[in-house]
Amino acid sequence: MNNIKLSFRDKIGKLFGRPIFIISVITLVFILTLFTGGVGYIFGMVIVLITFWAKRWDWIYFGLSKPKWTKSIINGILYAIGIFVLVDILFQPIIEHLFGEIDLQNFDGIRGNFINYIIFVLFMWIIAGIGEEILYRGYIVKRIAIICGDSNKSWLFAVAITAVLFGLAHIYQGISGVITTGIIGLIMGMIFFKHRKNLFIAMLTHGFYDMIGITLIYLDKERIITEFVNNLIL
């Protein structure tokens, strides 16, 4: 039998596909996220991009396949509205009552500033809607699920673990921000679990949901719903 000599690219792909390597990467992303915040995301995205290249642009590896765009966009909008109602209207007032307001000071620059608002929306779609979904759902959730057996239980386990990591990535928003973002991460993971061959739905959901929040901050109205619910119930 002739030995097939692997190219450098294939060797990297083989290394980056090993369970021990993947687990090490996810652990390091967790540690960096916990202690440095954004560095964990940057490190994770570097690994994702190298993996994507090494796997010869295999979109399916990250749960990306050619979607039915109209259906995907409609699903994304409906899921985003559902998350907003469930988290922002129902859960967030209670969470903030217990742990304090979510810290949104990092977004003050877009209040009433249309140019900054447009720039931030574009930035959000790239970094959060696309980037975070590829890293947290397309890479971390899918890799953990497959390593653990690729069963429904392993997928749910991966979704839960990643939701914790996703929440901690937003620690700059305070305890309430970590909790609410963790819940959002759990929901996003369940959306990917349901549509595991179409990560675009999760990307669209994330983007549309963040657009709702960013638009409310731009209008300086992000507290209006929470304050209304607080006055009504709490």
C-alpha cells in the first residue's frame, strides 16, 4: 500500500479536527473569555478561520449549507421577536430587579447619533450575527456535540455548556447582562439544534434581535419596556 503524503494544509486540518485539540481550544476560549473578555472571541475566531481554510472551505463542517433564503429570513425575524418578548419583556425585568440593571454604557455612543448607529449595526451583523454564531454555535456547540456522540442528548449538553460561555463573554454588562445573555445563548443554541444544518437561521435571528436592542438604544428607549413591566408587576 502506497503511503499518501498529506499536504501542510491537510495536516493542519487533521490536527485541528482532533477531539483533544478542539477541547483544548474551547477550554482556552473559556479561560480567555472569563479573564480578558474579547481576547477569547478573537482567539476563537482565529481558530475557526484556520480550521475553515484547513478543511478546504467546508461550510457543512460549521453547519452551513445552502439555505432557502426567504424561509430563513422569515424564521429569523419571528425567532428574534420571540426572544425579545420572552427575554426582554418577561425575564429581564425580574432579573434586573434581583441583580441590578444591565450595564449598557459601552453603547452610549449610538444614542441619538444616526451615523454611529448605522456603523454599529453593520459592525454588529459582522461580529455578532455572523462571527459569534459561527464561533459559539457552528464551532463550539457542533464540535462538543459530535465529540460527545452526536446524539440529541449530546447536542443539548453542548447547547447548555456554550450558553454559559456565551453569557460570560458579556460580563462587561454586569451580572444581569451575563444571565440574560446566557438565556439568549441557550435559545440560540436550541434554534441551531433544531436547524443544525442551517446556521444561517441562527445568524439571522441573532442579527435581527440585536437590531431591535440597538435601535431602542439609539432612540434612548431601551428602558421603557422594562420600567413599564417593573411598575406594572414589581
